[in-house]
Amino acid sequence: MTTHSHRGLELGVNIDHVATVRQARYFGMGEAHNCEPSVLEAARVCVRSGAQGITVHLRADRRHIQDADVYRLREEEGVRLNLEMGNTPEILAIALRVLPAEVCLVPENRQEITTEGGLAVAGHEEALGETVSRLRGAGIRVSLFIEPDLRQIEASAALGAEMVELHTGAFANAQGTSQVAELERIAKAAAVAHQAGLQVNAGHGINYENINLIRKVPHLRDLNIGHSIVSRALFVGLEAAVREMLGLMAGV
């Protein structure tokens, strides 16, 4: 596996919560003619505002993103689609039909509000290995959402994934010296993953305040940010929210 050349930080906007607002009123209907807000229009605004990618999580319970959303986003010109998914036969079959640019395998629990914690790659190589192989065989770049843990990084590289997404939740929830320690753990994990030839992404709980710390971690490529941007968009609009985050990522 070759080491990736250096490139600036890129932003993948997770628009799940645009769908959350829609489903609060139009549950199960998806993008019917009168259903708003439009997930597709949200993606268009994000890309127009400079975001390099769009991330959605097609959950087994379809609590926000619907199948039709994924197909429409895949067909949209200029959208680099990153599909988050649990390792289940049903969602894998959809991914192999849709053929997004990237898939990020994540743990999934029906009771959780959002994805909590990283994927246990080590110890589950057999089940994950077949999925990674099938996705890569279809020409899809594969990422594994993991804790910044050296054992999980080694297992991810051994499985043949091209990328890892480091779970930044513990960092986002920590304060003071604990946050510094978590940041150091992420930086160490990023260095090890980069050395293993993996593209290193990060996500979960990144916001307009802690971005100033996370952006300084060497070797990071894509930051997947959703809730914070959608929340900010309620007050300043989606375009301004995306541009503001991009500016902070660049240190402006």
C-alpha cells in the first residue's frame, strides 16, 4: 500500500440532520415533491460553498437518510458521496448497487442517538474482511471508523482498507488537560496510520471551537462534520456555515 502525498484538509459535510428535520414532519416519505428540507439541495449548497464531499449514514432503521436520498446523491454531478453504513447484508447490497465514491464502515446500535465509539476491527477481521473485499472489488474506496487505537489501525491496514476515520468523540467531550491528552492520542494514531499507508480522516463532535486544535494534527485529510454545521446553519444559513468551517480549517 502506498503512502499518500500531502494535501490540505478537506471537508465532508454530513447532512444526516437535514434529513432528521425532514423526517420529523414527513417520516418515511423521503424526497417527495412537498417534503422539506431537501437533502439533495443541502448537498448542492454544501458543494457550491466549497465542501469537497458529502457524507450520509444509511441506517438500518432509516431514521433520517432514506434509500432514495442515497441514489439521488449518487446521481448528482459534482458530489463525492461518502456512504456510512453498518456491516449488514442489506446495506451492503445497496452500497454495491449505488457505488458511492467511498464507504465508511461504522458500528451501529438501534438504541444510540448517533454513532458511539469506533468499530471493533481487531477480533472481527473475518466478517469485516469479506465486506471490505466486496466493496473494493466494486471500485469503492473503503474507510473504517475506529478509535485512535494502534491495535485497530494495524487490523484496518491488514484488512486492506484504504482509509481510517479516527473517532474524535472522546476529544470533543474532554476538557483541559484531558483534551490535550486525547489530542495527543489522535496525533499518535494519525502518524501510525499514515506510516501504514492509510489515508487518515477524522470525525465526530468536531465543531467551530475545537476545530482549531484538531486541524493542527499532522496527516489528517478529510474531516467529516455534520451536527455542528447543520446547527450553525439554523442561524446563518448553510452556505455561510460551510464557508465559516472551511475558513477555520484553513486557519483563517
